[in-house]
Amino acid sequence: MRLLLVEDDDHVAAALSAVLAKHGLAVVHARSGEEALRALLPDSAEPFAVVLLDLGLPDQDGFEVCGRIRKICSTPVIMVTARSDVRSRIHGLNLGADDYVVKPYDTGELLARIHAVSRRNASGGDQPAEDSAAEEPLRLGAVTVELPTRQVSVAGAAVPLTRKEFDLLALLAQRPGVVFRREQIISEVWRTSWEGTGRTLEVHIASLRAKLRMPALIETVRGVGYRLVVPAGGAPAGSEPRPSPSPAPPAS
């Protein structure tokens, strides 16, 4: 499996490349954003399974590089950085990153994340967690989720979501009111049972609440997981509001 390591520190890159090579990964090292983008252009070589992207690059910010990567290919991207604040995590995931690892990290954890995102990509991780053959959009109050086209709108205004944000929302939206265990969500959306994905789930939930501007739509069930709560007045999927009965005429 080929991996593109985007890291400007040669000492860090050499040490990490040696560890990854021992686990069967063929590492190609890029020292800048432009070098990474050139390496990802289609050629005759085996495509990269994963990109490990450091955010502190000499020529441009790693967030910008991630956005440009998403315009040219769908290779999974794992951001590796010392920036641990939630806003940075959400920003990276919104740009299309598949995972976010904070330095210092455990090598075993990094390897597990690399294999997890590569498995998801190989098994068609872009598909919704549930069967997308249904044609009727899911209407949850002001929120509309269209499974076949993977489009989401709030009060008629389109809301752009990343692929995992859509998969997560689609899973919850198809069974409003049902509590999904964290382990179940991770298994169905991320297609892995590895416990370390839990933090990524929390970041995706926070991002969805912010993008939809409806914090109460996804409820945290403490110690269990999450459920989607249909706003007051929201109609079930496929149903139309019924007109109120006309008042009876006054007695003569």
C-alpha cells in the first residue's frame, strides 16, 4: 500500500517513514504542499491509499493543501498536527479530511487510523450508511435529506456537507427518535470497530449541529449515543400536513 507523507521536517519524516515501512507501507515523502499536489497527479504508478498531511508546511497552510487535494482526487487524507482545538478539527473535516490526529500521537494509533480510512475507501466509504435507493426525501421539520443525490437543505437553502457528515446525518434521519449507540454509528458510518474513532464522531456531530444551525436536532444521550429529534411541527418523511377541519355552521 502506497502512502504519501507530507512533512517538511526531514528528521520527523525519516523516522516515521521507517516505522511505516516496517508495517508494509511504501512511503513517498513530499516536503511542501506543491510537491504533494504534484505527487497526487495521475500517472502510471500505483495510486496512493492515504495521504498523511502535516498542517505546518513551508509554502502554504495544510488546510489549503487539503482543499486543493479534494479538487483533484478522493484519496483519504489524515491531518497530522499539534493543533488540538475543536475548531481546527472541524475546519479540517469540513475541507474534506477523513481523520485528524493530534501530535504527539501513539504510532499504533496512527497505523490503526491509516488502515481504517484505507479500508473504508476500498469498500466504497462514500456510499450512505443506509440503502440510498429510496426516492422520497426525508423531511424533518425544516430539514430535507435527499439520499439519492446526497443533498441536504434547511428551509430550502442547500447546506454543503462532507461525505461523512452526510452519512452520519442520513443514518440518524432514517430513524428519527431512535437512539444509536456510539459503537453502532462508528460501525455503520466509519465501518470500523476501533474505539479511537469516537473522538472523530464527536467532532462530526459538532460540525453537523453548526452547519445546520439546529443544535437541538441531534440529541446526545449521555453514556449511550445520539438520536435525531424532529423539531416541533415536523412531519414524518413522505407525509403531507392535513388541513384543519372546517368549523361547523352555527345552529339555526
